[in-house]
Amino acid sequence: MTDALAQAAADSDAKAVAAIREREGMSYLQTVRYRVAVVYLPLGLFLFILLFPFYWMTLATFKSNRELHMYKGWSAMLIHEPTLDNIKKLLFDTDYPSWIWNTMVITVSATVLSIFCAVCAAYAIERLRYRGARYVGMAIFLAYLVPPSILFIPLYTMLSTLELLDSPLSLIFTYPTFLIPFCTWLFMGYFRSIPYELEECALIDGASRVQILLKVVLPLAVPGLISAAIFAFTLSWNEYLYALVFLNSSEAKTAPVGVVTELIEADVYHWGSLMAGALLGSLPVAILYSFFVEHYVSSLTGAVKE
Amino acid sequence: MGPDAMAVSAAAVRGGARPGGFLSRLNHSRNMLGLIFMLPAAIFLGGFLAYPLGLGLWLSMTSAKVGDPGKFIGLANFIWLTEDNVFWLSVFNTFLYTVVASVCKFALGLWLAMVLNNHFPFKALIRAIVLMPFIVPTVLSAIAFWWLYDSQDSIISWVLLGLGLIDHHIDFLGDPWNARWAVIIANIWRGIPFVAITLLAGLQTISPSLYEAATIDGASGWQRFRFITLPLLTPIIAVVMTFSVLFTFTDFQLIWVMTKGGPVNSTHLMATLSFQRAIVGGSLGEGAALSVAMIPFLLSAILFSYFGLQRRRWQQGSRDD
Amino acid sequence: MTDFSRRDAIKIAAGTALAGGAAFKALLDSAEAFAQESQWKPEKGAKLRVLRWSPFVKAEGENFTALVAAFDKVNGTQTRIDALGYEDVRLKAQVAANSGVGPDFVWNIHADNHLYPEKLMDVTDVADWIGKRGGGWYPIAELYGKRRGRWNSIPATIGGNLLNYRISHIKKAGFEKVPADMAGFLKLMQGLKANGTPGGFAMGKASGDGNAWCLWLLWAFNGKVVDAKDNVALDSPETVAALEYAKQLAQTFVPGTASWLDPSNNKAFLDGQVSLTNNGISIYAAAKAQNMPQIFDDMDHAFYPIGPVGRPTEFHSNYPYYAYRYTKSPQACKALMAYLMDTEQYNKFLAGSVGYLSHVLKAYDNHPVWKEDPKRLPFKDVAARTLPFSWAGSLGFSSAQVFADFVVVDMFAEVGTGSKTPKQAAADAQKRAQRYYNT
């Protein structure tokens, strides 16, 4: 990566733009058959496989229970008796809106907190290089060594002593334990690739370390920030076990726990509402991501050139 | 610490006498500053991780059960496990699951990243859509897969039957090997997007001029991939794959929803077996031992990545060592 | 635990309003009557947290909430009910036992009161009182509720798991009823298979349905995990005989039962793809709720056949109430238990449960719930017919683990799927069971 970044940094803006234009120019030269084989066919295949389960979930969302249980009479791939009952049940018979709100609050807080901690830690490890930094950098990964299935019992006791059970804080404080290490590692990579001269110049100009971090280093690591945020956000959004154990009240639950615990009644699954819960909860996030993803992917080259 | 770092520290020590006082000295002392910057992360990792982790290690050496703290029994839990066929089966399953799923996620993820790196209409939208499997809460996508794999009305079986490719329903989760492949495929499905999007970010950092130069020199497509793309992507591959391996190795939700470790334990991973024994069965000590038994494998994965892949590449440009 | 928030207050108010009007007035009256008479006086202003499994049937859940609301109103207590899936209730109740914080009162499943007995409140006085009021406990209730002669839980109800079958399909196979003998039952299953309308039992990790049929079959041939002295006795000719039978039986199953979890057979039955399976009354109730007359008109319930051992060997699940010792309101917990089990309230509970849950007190044999719908009738007798899952040994940690680890279900599945011979499977299961009994 360093080589690539150095290479990119060496290029002037104009040259980079020219390069991109050239690449686009080249793509027009590629034969149609080549592009179908290399781009569209695999893309279509990937999209089909990645999205088919969603199609299936959408079907379940809008099918009536009766239709779900009648395979032979109907063609299963289409909806014959579309209904909004499942969505209605989800939105009005359960606390789904408040689950989504809780999940948002918890996820955003845990993400912000983790990124803050990780930025500080990565900066210290990678740029300050205090004594023992390398070992600390490695030790952070010990976080992944013991899975949550064992950690949650002692954590539960701790959280109850701190009187945090059933509060969103119980999750906001515990999620960073599995988010910080990944984010730190990601930032370490980005920070390492930033030329030291930039920082040294700023130091000589009398900037403090905090100023350097905020004004010099972080802007250069924007793609890293986005990438870490996407990762942290998604992981917290998905978390199940801690949320199940630490929260009790129905309105306090997160979306995955709420949907699973309240739409499965012993051996009866409310398929339609379960799938509606999965889809409704994912769509806003997907739309949110559509803004960031492009930024995340495309800003990487530009970021280093300032 | 490199010599220049020493020099800066020395300057910081001398700097105490200079105007600017404590703050300026703090600003120049790498160790002090380092400590302060590390503090937020240290609080969370120390408080909410190190302590419970220590407790987990301790539990693994006790006979603790639900409602009974138990007593210290040394390595008895581990010896116990070595005599347990189900444990060894879970070790085998975990390795199979991790290796196959990680390799596939990497290969398919890289392929998808390279496809997405091209120009096509609705690029931004499609890149976001590709992330969908990663966004849906795992428990819920696992339920959806469980249904897709249903032994009586799996849509996959129906379609294949309709096309006349098979003559009876596929027993996706009922046959040990079918079940293993089925859960691995679900895991791959969930994992591809993150690998792909992150590798895509890596791909974008590679200057097109390198490819042009190589093309002019007459390099084939494969050679360009092998000698430009792959080496330049190695650091980001290292990060993504280490995490992919770690998360696959400790996967729990997917299996728990779809098979609970069945049929006849053929999809039990170490993490699910640990949960089964510790929480469902109530032998906290034995369950903890099962978790601790995962540590050496995870540790070696981390060390391999850290020393083998990541460090070599990323350190090349830095001037510290 | 956090205090009651405003939202909770709203929720309780809403619950009260829901049950409002004359019906709620009647609940209040009987709660009042109970409070006058009761020897357990709830602590003033006691705040209780109740953890229970999510209701299998809506009416039962609403009824429970309304009963508790009336109890609160009369006694000035505040009770908060959290409902979760029963697997999750077990998990949370264990965490609470381990850490000494959590709900005060739990409505759990099986015999978890035997896993951490020293964490639980002694409720012998309550159990004796309830027993007297209810015409005496069924023996199974005493077995589940007592440990070393003292009651540490109130076995509130038994959830039945019986044969569910399609009437027209067994008729087509030449049977009017499900045969009560093993040979006849196998013939029926073979007939169903031959007609292309097979039956099937769960061989996956189905803690309810899987254990229910496997334990029935094991016991029917007089096989058992342990003898009366808790010595593992699984590797026996009786077990092998049961497994031989299971091998033939499994050949008649619809393909795919090796992966079935608890919900799978419900789905397959409602989809019309399996004609006979074992389950609670939930398939029937779901067919009614989803207005599927082609299923509910054409189905009925039956007892499991009786094996060479000559008496019923069924397994139905216990659902006990218990309270933790750490609770700050022990009297309120006891009062709530006694109140819920008292005549008026228990009558309402049985009526609301529509056959999902059966009585454990002899006075309720003639309850109207068993007369309203003849298809519920078999579930009336489940408390009398069930054995404890630990049979023939004692309830406790080892039996709970063997049960939780699917030792018996796996043994049957190994034979059913043909991956092991009956002898091999019995020998291996013996080893697995010994691991738990020898510690």
C-alpha cells in the first residue's frame, strides 16, 4: 500500500485525472464481448446470488400466512395474495419502531466511541511510538481470543454492579471491546502510510499533537474512518448475544433480539413479520451506505495528495 | 525506538526548563503523550475485556457449574476434552469451516472487487447493494437461509425439481456433509461483501499507470494481476483476511440458528459446542475450557498475519526500524 | 436493575385498560378475595420482575398479564413482566442464578430448579397450600417440584406433546385410529409412507419434539439412561431393541427429518407434507388461527403407542414457577405464586391455554377446556402419563446435562440416519452419558 500511496502522492492532480481519463478511454476500446464476459456476466451472477435471499425475504414479507403454507397450489416464486398484514403486525403489534431507534442509538454511540478510542490508540502506537508501542499494538488483538459466549457471564455481573443492566449503556460500553481492535488496526495502517515530513513540519510550526492529529493526520485517513465506521456500525447492528443477555424490557431491546424473541412463539415462526423485520431494518442502512461506500472507495486515492 | 525518537525524548527532557512549561513538555514527551492517547482504549479493553477474559481463563480451570463456583481442578477440563470425540469433531468442523469459508470469501471477494472496479451504470448503487448481506442482522439472515434450506419446501429443491435436474428434495441440513457445505455457503454469502468492498478500496489505490506500463511491456492479464495487483494489495488482504479468519473461527449465530450443531454434531463448531456445554448444559468450566482451547489457533492466525503478511509490507516505507 | 421508567408505567396502564371494564373488575374481586385470605402479605410497594417464556397462545399471555395487573392493584405492588423465547428464559435464569442479580420470579421450563437449588427460595408452605386447594398434586408435579423433601418450585403446568395426525391420511392407510401397540403403529407409518403421505419425527437438535419421541421410544422398550441409583444403564438389550424399532420407523419418515428443529414439523404439517408427527397443540391452534380448515378439520391428536413395558411412557414438559433467594420481596413472590395457582386464577389460566398447557392438580380433570373441543381431549391426561426426563434416576445436574446435550436424541438419530448400528450407537451414548454422571 505504501508504494501505491507514494506513487499516487508523487503524481500531480492533473496527472491522476489524466490517468483516470485514460483508463476510461481504454475501457471504451474493450470489445463488447470482452466486457460482457469480464464485467456484466460475473456482476449479474454475483448480484443474483447475493440478492436472491432478499428476494425470498421480500416474498415472505408480502405473502399471507395461508399462502406461505401452500406450496403446491401456487407458484412459490410469486405473490398471489399480497398483504400488508405482516408489516402491520411488525409495526403496530410489537415495539419494532423503538427497537430500531434503540439499535440506532446504541450502534451510533458505540461506533463513535470506538473510533475515538481507536484513533487515539492508533496514533499513539504508530506515530508517537512510545516505549513498548509495538507490543501494545499486538496485545490489542488478544481481544479476539475469547469469544463472547464465555465473556458474557462475568460481564453481566460487572454491569449489574455498575447498575447498567437494561440500559443502552450496557451495550455502548461493551461493544467497543470487539470494535476497537479492528478499528485500531485499520488506522495503524493508514497512519503508517502518512509521510513523517508532514507531521514534522507541523511540529516545527508549533502545532500541538492534538492539532496535528485533527488537522493533518485525520483528514488523510478519511477512507479509513469510513471503512472503520462501516465495519463498527455493522457489527454493532448485528450483535445478538450481549443484547439478548443485558437487556430485559421489551422496549429496550435491539432490533435483532426484539424480532427474534417476540416473533418466534415457541415452535411457531411468524415468517412474514420476521422477514419484514429483517428487511425494514436493513434498507435504511443500505441507503445510508450507498452514500458512504462511494466516498470510501474513491477518496482513498485522493486523500493522500493534499 | 529509533535514534531520532531518542533524540526527541532527550529534547523533551531538556525542554522542561524552556518556557512553555508543562504543556509543551507533555507535547514533546512521547511516552507521556502515548499513555494519554492510549487511555480511552485502555479503559474499555481493560475494564470490559481483560477482567472477564481473566475470569474466563480461571473458569476453564475450575469445575464451575451453574450456580456453583466450583473449585480449582487444574487442567482436568482440558484432559477431559481430549478424550471427547464430539470435541475433536468440533475441532475438525471448525477448521473445515474456517479454511473453506475464508478461502472462498477471499477468492470470490477479490473477484467481485475486480469486477466492481470496472465502469458500469449505477455503480454507486450497485456497490451499496452488494453490501446488503453484510448489513442484515445475522440471526435474521440465518433464519432466511434456514428456510431456503428447508428439507420439505426449500425453493432451491423446488426449482431444481422443476427443471428436472433432481428427482427428490435435497436434504440440505439433514445429511452431515450437505449440512457442512450448507452452513459454509451461508457464511460465505455473508462474508463476501465486506471482503470485496475493502479490497475494492485497496484496488483503487493502485495507480493505473502501473498497469499501462506493464501493458506496454507486453505483460499478460494474469501477469499484471500476479505482479502488480496482488503484491500491492497484500497489506489490505492481510488485514481483511485476518479478521475474516478470526470471525469465521469464532462464528456462532449462523450455526446456532440453522442447525444448533446437528445433524448428530456434524456442524458443531468449537464456539457452538462451548455455548452448548456452558450455557445450555450448565458446565461453565468445561465450556470455558473449550473456548480457551480456541486461543492457540486464533493466536497463531494473528501471529501469522502480523509477522508473515502485514508487517513485511507495511513497514517497508516507514522509517522507524 | 433499573427503576420503573415512565414508559413502563404507560405500558402497565395500557395493559390495565386492555383488560378493563367488567372483566377486569371480576379479576380485581378475586384478587381482593385472595389477598384477604392469603397468609402471604406482599411487602409494601414491592417491585417484582417476572421473567417468563413468550406465550404459546395469545389468550394465555393476555390473561397472565391481566391477572398480574389485578394482583398489583390490590396489593400495591409493581410487577414488570418480561417475556422471551423459552430457550432464552433458561439462559437468563441461569445467568441470574450465577450472578445473584436479575428477575425475582421466573416461569421456566423443565427442571432447572434442580440445577441451582441453593439459589432458590423454599416454597414448601405455598406448595402445600396449593395442593390442598387443588385436590392434590399429580405425582409428577411433586417429583419436579421437590428436592430432598422440600419444594423449591411450583410446577405450575405440564405442556403436552402428543401425536398429531391427518384423519383422512390414516384412513387411507387402513386405520381408523392411531394403533396403541408398537407393531400396529409401525404398520400405520409404513402404510402412510406407501401412500406417499409419510409421517416424520424430528431427529435434529429439537429439544422439545426430538426428546419427546426419542424418550418415549426408549422407555417404551424399558430402556433408560440411568437406573434408580443413577448408574448409567443405556447400553442394554432394551435400548438396542428400541433402536432396532427406531431404525424401521425412520425408514418411513419423510426425507429431511435429521435436520428438523422444533419448528420444522409444524411447518411441514401445515404445508401438508407430513401426515403424522409429534407436537403440542400448536399446529392445530395455528391452523385455526390462520383459517386453514383443510388442516384443522382433518387432524386430530392421539397418545403415543404403548410398548412392551406395558404402560404409557410419554414425555411432556414441566413449566415451573420459582423465585430466587436474592429477591427483596419474598412474601410478594410467594403470594403471587399462590394467587396464580388459586382456583379462580387457575381456571382462567387453563381456559386461556386452550389445551397447550395442562393441569397438574387433580381438581381440574373436569375443567371445561377439555370439553369444548374433543380434539383437545388427549392433552387432559398428560400430567398423569408423563415420566420425568431423568427417569429412572434422580433430577439434578447430570440428568439435565444428558438431556441438554441431546445424548438420547443423537443416539436415535445415528441409528435413524444409518450412520451407526443400534449396538454401536447404544455403546457410544453410554460413554457420553457416563461423562456427565461420573463427575
